[in-house]
Amino acid sequence: MSIQPVCAVVVTYRPNETVVEHLRNILPQVQRLVVIDNASTDDEISPVRAASSALRFHLIENSVNLGIAEALNQGVRWAIDQQYRWVILFDQDSAVTPGFIEQMFEAWDTHAARERLASIHPRYVDPKTGIELHIPRAVDGSPIFPMTSGSLMPVWIFDRIGWFASEYFIDLVDWEYAFRVRAAGFLIAQSNRAKLWHSPGNPAELRVLGRAFPHSRHDAMRRYYISRNSIALYRSYLFSFPAWVLRALYRQIHEMLVCLIAEQNRAQQFWSFLIGTWDGLTGRMGKRERL
């Protein structure tokens, strides 16, 4: 098995006190690390600044929030400028496990069609519960809706497929890229050994007659981006992947209905959903300053 020199790319936004520890654990497994911060305050980014000097990683500070997609593009471009042929992408709240990079490359090397692979993804485990997160899979066992965090990618794929969709700003950036990869005839795979500690965000659960209905908790702006970008994704890939798009649409409608029952700010959530849906249908993308 060959472990290639790899540059880790981590995007931060208003990072908490655990981020530096996550960065510290990533560094021994990679050759370089670049952190892109999306306009955090001085107090929020100060520990990361100090760590960049002490731990010797590169820090790029954006004066405005450019969104997750463009921040990832910045990090990948920096890695390419440093002559790296591989990147591995992380969210700020993801924590690697021992041997993570080695296990990821092992999955790559043993894949039967590795010359067509665009990305390898790990298993995601909730650090609070120790339970592996459920991710829908295709017939070949690959994740249909993979996460960005923990994905190992060769940089040549960006020449063939293009960059992450900056017009999405945040939410579904990873799904859109995965659909674009597959539409171009490339493959996505998973390492069965590599495990990434990854929090599923801020989940909640509605119980009705003893039955649990899980749903995510998001503010109105995030609900807007999820709704808008979902519509944009469906419009782009309905005819390429009809079953997967319909599956995603069902999940979105189901979660929205649960949110409208369970959340306190129902009217605001529904209004955000409607505006997002309209903007997705009319093609209004990019950063939205207010609703």
C-alpha cells in the first residue's frame, strides 16, 4: 500500500475550543494543513491563529463569509499551488482516529476501479453515542449522499469536474459535487475501516404515540439554504438520477413537516422554506443577506 503526500483542508466558522485539538490530531497524519476561516471574530479565531504559529500550519482568513464551497475551493487551490496531488477535507467539528489516513489510502489502493475514483469517504460515528451515522447507499455500497468531511480526493478531479459550487454557499455542496462526479462517469467509494468522529449537528426528535420522528434543528437562514439548494439540485439531476432525487425530495418534505409540528418558530421556518423553494425554482443563488 502506498500512502501519498496529502494536504488537509479544514474550513472554520466561529470555531469553538475543540477545533485546535482536532487540528493537532490531524497534523501527524498529513504532510501539510491549511485552515480557511470564514470571517470569524478576533476572539473566535485567536486560538487558531496562535495554533497556526505553534503547530506550523497555514491559515487563510477571509474578511467576509464566502461560504463553505468557496472556502473549500480556496483550500484546494492552495494545496495545488504547493504541488500536492491529494487533498483530504474536514469540517471543524470532525475528529480523526488513529491510522485514519492510512486506512483511507488502503481503501483507494484496493478498489477495483481506482483510476475512476473521485473520492473516498469514511464511516461517520457520533462521538456522543458511539453510533455510526446512517447514510443511504447505492447498489455498489457507496454513499449516495456523502459528506464533505473526511473525503480523500485526487486534485485531478477538479480539472475534470470543476470546483465546488460556490453559488450554493452552504448546504448540499457535498451532494451536488457527488452527483456531478457520478454524472460524468466517475465513482465514489467508502473505506470500511476508516472511522471519523463526526457530530450530526443539532438533531432533535419528535415522539408521537411512541414513535420517534428525528429531524434537524436549523435557524431560518439555514432552512432557507437547505430548501433553495435542494430545489437547485433536483432541477439539475432529476433526469440523471431520478430515484435518488425522489428519495431526497421525500426526506426533505418529511423533515419539513416534522419541523412544522415540533419547532417553536413554525411560521418563520415555513416562510424560509417557501422563500428558499421560490429562489431555487427561479435560479436565485449565492449568498442571501436577509429573508
